Amino acid sequence: MSTHTQLILCTCPDVETAQRIARHLVTEKLAACINILPSITSIYEWQGEIETAQEQLLLIKSAQFHYANIEAEIKRLHPYELPEVIAIAIENGLPDYLKWINSCLLPE
């Protein structure tokens, strides 16, 4: 079993989208746990304009070997033309928690 855990970040335009994506990824065992941080303000450039948006941030805990499937599912379910999907390797963490993450996922 891989122990290469990741934290994947994804912003969503509303609570409904965030919950739909989170439930799908956990149900499909692509993610062990997803936190939804409500009402963040994002400021970014899009198509030559500076935009400001209220969004929800998903903190997706998974394994590196599931990244491609998670990315594909987010792109399929997300309403944005270009959703934010960024993976960060988890270098350290409570060993039992990291084991729990892997125990919740489809095997490699």
C-alpha cells in the first residue's frame, strides 16, 4: 500500500457544487476525507480582467496514485471552464491518521 498521501485543493463556486464533488470523491473511495472551507474570497486574473469571487475551498485528502482520477472527476463535475486543482505532497503527519487515509481508499 502506498503511503504517498496528498492534500488536493479545489475551489468551488457554491456549497452545492462543493458538497456534490466531495461526496462523490469519498463515495468512490478516491478520497478519505474532504473539508469544505466556506466563504473564501478569491481574487484572480481571468481573460484579462481582475475578478473577485466568493468560493468554497475543498481540502481533499487522498493518495498520490489517485490524483489522475480525482482530477478527471473534478473536471467532469465542476462548472468552471478551468477549475483549480492543486496537489501538495504531505511530507509528515500523524502516522495513524495517514494510515487511516490509505485504509479508506481504493487500493493502488
